[in-house]
Amino acid sequence: MIEKSTGTKVEEAQTAALQLAKISDEDRSNALHAIADSIAARQDEILEANEMDVREAKDLLAAGEYSQALVDRLKLSPSKLENITEMVRSVASQDDPLGKTQTARELDENLELYKCTVPIGVIGTIFESRPDALVQIAALGLKSGNAVILKGGSEASHSNRILFEVIQEATAEMPTGWSQLIEARADVDTLLEMDDSIDLLMPRGSSEFVRYIQDNTSIAVLGHTEGICHVYVDDKADLSMATEIAYDAKVQYPAVCNAVETLLVHENVAADFLPKIAERYIEADIEMRGDEASRAIVEMEQASRDDWTTEYGDLVISVKIVSSLEEAIDHITTYGSKHTESIVTEDSDRASFFMRSLDSASVFHNASTRFSDGYRYGLGAEVGISTGKIHARGPVGLEGLTTYQYYLEGDGQVVGTYSGTDAKQFTHEDYEESWNPGSLFER
């Protein structure tokens, strides 16, 4: 079988996107349930393919070329596949994001303007290490009526191929080419040049890689760089609660972008709090790196300036004692990546000040940073987390994969009627009504 070129795959995706936008939500959702069923039915094949990737990754880990965090993100298990199928079904159960009337406005009698949600079109995604990302992106693309170009990392090639095959077979009734898998590293540069065919790029990887994508294409890019997340333990915190939050935010899954990387502690509670959380971290094999004040209370490695700007994605956390709420905010503003921050405090005024003072996509009060996730936000899943401010922010779910069109329903009106000394006046009256093609003629 002759492998299609990247250009051909993108052209097929363009054609499929136009067709997919017209397919009913019921059919798109049924296809998603078919994907979930197929993943469950072919679990053994998927795990076998994944084990090949993991074995190769462990060899490269031993050679010092891969990190443990990458291997952790790569590995699938029966429980993880179950979570993936649950995620796909959750996406299927979401309300249809397409065809929603955002505004309805009468410009004049029988001249009505509607602003309605539509798919973006063709979305190129480039991700590394996590094969579950392929399923998330494909599921959200299908539900939102977008064609997707999937470029996974070579470290997950066996996993990506079998998962893509499962998706293709389960969605045979969908437009041909709605999902495309590309594998060669050189294909990325080809994608970057296709600004007339690809509507949005969503890279998921290292900060250097995301910046490379942003610097080498004129296509709109939606993505984030580092996930340098913070938990600040205020002097008004419940320290038992703070211990559980700081533990969960680091230990529950250290390899992901919403895991905490820096723990900030108010000096008034540091002597009581740090020994408690250090005991828990030691049990979980977490390496602590602290400033001088922290190391005076608990034995830990010396933190350098680089630690404040490092996304470890591993069993490491940096610790700093601060003298005030304002100093905590200044530290996060200086060193953070605008991803997710959390304050632990029983003082609602201080919590409000903290939350309104930061420019991060998600800011929490008395909750683990690990809640910063599309599935946990009730979005079904996410294609990534955006730390930018344009179009979509935070976990990007179905809403972030839509744009809008204006539809104008008229009855023979011309602009000349509204010009000159005897011009008619626009009414510009907003009202609650959903767009229905030809609705003027059905009244």
C-alpha cells in the first residue's frame, strides 16, 4: 500500500471537514460510542502495542535519552484504557456544540441576523509521549465537527497506530479522511507551511517545541509551554487541608502539566507545616529543593533560581517561604507560566485578592491544581490547556474547537434603502430565538 503524502492527507481532511460539519449530532455521538466499544474490545491488542513502545522507551531511559516522566506518560494499562473509553463516552454525551445561536438581532422588519457556532475546520495537532492524547483529540474533533491531523511522537508510534486503526474502523460511516495520522518528523514542517489548508495548530510538548511551532508558521497556534503551577499555603490555612492539597497536587500524577512544581509557604506557618508535608513527600520519594529559610526547618536540597522556572514533570518539588500574600503573588507573577495556581486559606478576602491578582488561566481556592483538566471541568475531555488569552483559555474542550458565522435572513432588502435623506432606520433589537433557515417564510 502506497503511503499518502502529507499534502494529500490534508486535502482529504479539508473535504471531510465540510461534510462533517453537516452531519447530525446523533450520528457523530453514535460514532464516538463505536470508538469506545472498539477500544474496549481490542484492549489486548492495544496494550501489546503499547508494551512495545514502553520497552523501547525504557531502553532509551537507561541510556539517558528519555526521562522517567516521559515513560510514565507513555504507559497504558487496563484501568487507563477504561478511563479513555469513559472519556470518549463523556464527549459523546456533551451537548452539541454546533448550530447554537449566540445572538439573534432584528436589523429591521423581516431582516434578521443570527450569530451561530460552527466548526473551525481542519485542526493540526502535534503531541508527544501520551497515546491517550490521540484519542482525546480525535473524539473532541469528531464531536465538534472538525477534521483532525494527528502527529504523535515516535516514542508512541506502535500505540498511536493501533489506536488510529481502531478509530478509523469504528468511524467508517463518517466522511473519509476526517482523521489523518502522520508520523515522519519532516511532515511537521510541511504542516507548518499549509496555512491555506489548516485552520488551527495545537502543539502539545516541551516549551522549546511549542515555541518552534509558533515561530515557524503563519497558522494560528493554540497551546501552552510549561506548566509551572504553584500552591500557596497562607498563614490563615487549615494545615491539615493544606497537607492533603499539596500532596495530591504533586504526588497523584507528577508527570502532567497541572501537577504543582513550586510550593510557597507563609513564614508564620512554615515551622508547623513543612515537617508535615515533608514526611508525606519522603514517603512518596519526592525530592524537595528549598530556599535557605525552608532548609532551616526541613532537610532538603538547595534550590537554585532555575528551580523556580522549571517544569519537573517528575518526583521533584521546589519550596520557598514567603513573608506575605503579596510576596507569594509576586513570585508566581515573576516565575509562573500562567497555567494553574492555588491558595489554601480560610480567609475568603485573602483568597479573593489572590485569585484576582493573578493572570493564570485557572486559579483555585482550597483545591489541588490537578483539577485543571477538561474532563474534571465537565468538558468531556480536552485537546490541551491554553495559557494564552485569545479564542480559548485553560482546558480546551468542545467550545474551544468552534468559531461562529453570521447568517442574515432577509426579504429582498437592499442597503440603498438605509442611505440618504429619507433612509430607513435600523431597529437593532436583540431577542431570544434560534436560527432556522428560511424561518421568515414559516411564520
